[in-house]
Amino acid sequence: MLEVRLEKRHAGFTLKVDFYAGNEVLALLGASGAGKTMTLQCIAGTARPDRGRIVLDGRVLFDSELRIDIPPQERDVGLLFQNYALFPNMTVRQNLQCGLVHAVPRKARAAEVDQLLRSFCLTGLGDHYPHQLSGGQQQRVALARCLARKPRLLLLDEPFAALDSHLRWQLEQELVDTLADFGGTTLYVTHDREETRRLCHRVCVMRKGSSMPVVGVWDWYHKPATQSAALLAGFENVAEAIPSNGVAYIPQWGAHWPCPRNAVVGVAFRAEQARLSPVQEDLSIACRILRTSEQETICVPAGGVDALLRIQPDARFAPGDAVWCCIPADSAVWLEQEG
Amino acid sequence: MDLFPLINSLRVAAISTVLTFLLGIWAANGITRLPAWLKGALDCILTLPLVLPPTVVGFFLLKTISPKAPLGALLLESFELKLTMTWYSAIFATTIVAFPLMYRTARGAFEQLNPEWAACAQTMGLSRRFIFWRIKMPNAKAGLLAGTVLSFARALGEYGATAMVTGYIPGRTATIATTVYQLWREGNDALAFRWVAIDLVISFSVLVAVNLLEKRGGGARAGSAA
């Protein structure tokens, strides 16, 4: 279990992070430059927050008021970087041995390394140097190295970003097993939506250095609360909404839709949830088809301003057709003011 | 032909190379941990001997260690240690003049290392000392060697500051550089040419060595990035 509350001024912005993670895989999700990696560094102890408190399994790692700052060497944290940070001057075996220093007595290390090589499918590669390994093998070595001394917390910084997409899925499946065996808290830094949905249990969205409240992965993907959350969750169609007496006017789409609350400021729906129809429905947008492709249909709202709608492909209609773009009521997500 | 200048030059250059090697790496590694303003100021001071005329270095040295200067007088009085006009006086001059080359190449070599190595190593419980000796030094090896060879070459070629603190005493303080100057003044061109040839051969070999080291270093880095 990990409690993090920290502030740090860094390179022109202020990092402000506040979250709690149980024995689960928590995604730290955000665009590059949102402060995800700096957050990991603060937790690992290789960077120092200006203020805050970090507690891991009841042990205070950092507390600015109590002046506690445990050095990274004693934090029991495993750190895995995007490019793995294997030491290029050492063989796989020596890299793994580094992970065991202080954790296993010298005499037992060789046997422990053999065990690690076996359990991470690296048998026979012990005497290779990192540059002689494939990307997937390098990742396995790095993962074995940071799990070698049985850390209480695992920090993974975009572990799949350096791999080809066809390799990723299989290695992801291996990682799911590894993380299940690990059983402790894992923070998973990523900007990849699909990866988040496959690997993580809950999501902490980071935006411009600030962390948003943690939500379950289903809620994050299907029920974003704000416009930026909807964009980050991959909603193709997001617009401003002006509510009044149960009806929201959506200027960009030239539509008036019944809305459940008066506090809304926007609305969003996914391309796959909208369909084209010759007749109007409750939630629909009058539009003309601009172009079609194998993947999607692009429409221009008839009464809208500067907006394009992205909708799933529909062979019944051709460019130039006037149609209604219809959205089932439970698929439209109403958005609130950014917290 | 008396080979004393060659031997003297080589021993002075060798000793000052060992000193610049240690001091340069120590400074290059230590400066990364300082706050930015101090880093900038110290970096200027440490690089200064590279751009100052060696005579200015020689002047400062004489004002510090000559028997007429306070420190030099103290050393002479208490330990009967005379730091100027001896063969080892040249070590002070060549060390100071060669230091910036070692310091700057070492700093460059350390800065090229992936900072994630140290971060990862720390979380694995590895000490600062282990990280420095077993990770930073081996991976910066090519750059450090190139810096060492360059410092050696610079120390071997030092004239201005050396001449000021050692003078020219044949068989006692003469180096190749001061010998060439002396021979030219005496009009002994034949012997001067010989020393020039020796110096050219040494300098050329050193530069070839630097090039080879840098090429190998580039290869190793490309390998580690893969």
C-alpha cells in the first residue's frame, strides 16, 4: 500500500500529486511532460520533493515536516525504465547480481541468479551483454533485476514504449503473470489507453503536473468527468454544452439535447457508439457526410461551427448524403467543469 | 646527444598526467552534485588555465611558491623545500595547464552516461562508491582515456609556465620544449631540428592514439544504446 502526497517545483511547473494505491496495478496516465516520471523519481528517492509525505506499507519514506528522507538504497522500491537502464559494461549475470547486492549473501548469489535466469526464460543468456539481446530479452533482464531483491513497490516507467507492437502483447501477458506473483503495489506510468485497459486496475490521470482523483479503469474509460479526461480516454467527439432547463445547446454541433443536470459544461461520445440514420432521434445531429474510409465516416454538422464528427463506417451512405448522426442516450457522457 | 631533456620531459609529463587524471575526474564527478550557480562559477575557474596564456599561470605560480612568496618562504624555512628552479617545479606548471583538458573531457564523458543507470542502481541498494567505480568509470572509459592522453600531450608540450618556474638548467631542469628554445637562441639549428623531430613523433603518436580511442568509444556507446 502506498500513500503519496507531494509537491515539487521543477523545470517551470509545479508537480502536485496526491493519491493512494493498494496492492494493485495503478496507472499513472498522462501526456509526456505531465510529470509522471518525476513523480516516480520522487517516490524512488532519486529526486526530492519540496513538500509532502510518502508512506509505503506503513513505513514513512519521506516526510518533509518530520524531516524524514530515506535514501533510495533503503526504500525497497524496484524501478524499471522505458529503455531498461541495463548496465552495458556488465553481462546479464552481472546485472542480475547487482540487483542482489545487500539482499542475498555473496555465496548464495550465483544460485539465486540461476533461479532468476530460469524463471524469466533467460537460461543460456547469462554471459551475454545487454546489446547482444533483443528488446524483449532486455526487458526481461531489467524486470528480473528490479524484482531480484523482492521490493515492496514496483515502479514501471512506460515499460513497453521501446518495443515493436507485435512483441508487446506477448510480453504484456508475461508481465500480467509477473505482477500477479509480485502481489504488492505497482505504479504503471503510461500514455497508452489500450495498455492501461489491459494491465491496470485503477487510473490516476496526471495533467500539467497535477494528479486527478483515482478512478477505476472502467469508469475512467467509459465515464470521464471532464473534457480533458474524455480526450485522454480517447473519446473522438467532444464538444462544449450550454445547459438550460434540462436542455443543453451544443453550438459546435448545432444540436439541442436533453441533459440530466444543469452543472454540465460539455458532452462527448465515441465513434463506435454513434450510428447514422435517415431519421431524427432524441440525441442526434443533423449532418452531411464529408468522406468515408475503411475505419470511419467523417461528417460535417449542418448547423455547427468548425466541427467534424467521427463515426463508425456505414456502407449505406456516401459522401454528400444528408443524414442524422444518432447517439443512444446512455452513450453520451456529460462533462463537468475541470476540477 | 644528451637525452636528459627527453627523460625529464617524460617524467614530468607522466607525473602530472597521473595528478590531472585523479584531480580532473574528481572535479568532473564532484561538480555535478553542486547547485547550479556554484557549478557555473567553478566550471569557469577550472577551465581558466586552458585559455590563459601559460605565462600568466607561471606568474601566479611564482607569486605563490617561489622562495620570495609567503608560502614558498614558509616551505623553504620549515622543510628546506624549494619549489622553483628544480626539475619537479615543472610538475606544478604542467599539471595546472593540462588540468582543464582532463576535467572537461571527463565531465563530457560523465554527462553522456545515462542518468537512469545511477537511479536504477540506487534503488537496487548499490552505494555511491559502487556506482562510481563499477558503473560510471567503466562506461566512461573511452572518454577518460582520451582525456588522459590529451593531458599527457599537453603536459609534454608545455613551455611558458614551465620556463618561468624551472628556468633552463642543462642536465637539471631542461625539458624538450625549453631545450628547443635554448638551442635556437644559441643558433644550434642541427640539434634543435633533432629535438623538434622527436617532439613531432611523440605528439603525432599521441594524437593517433586519441583518435583511435575516440573511435572505439563511439562504437561502445552505439552498442550500449541498442
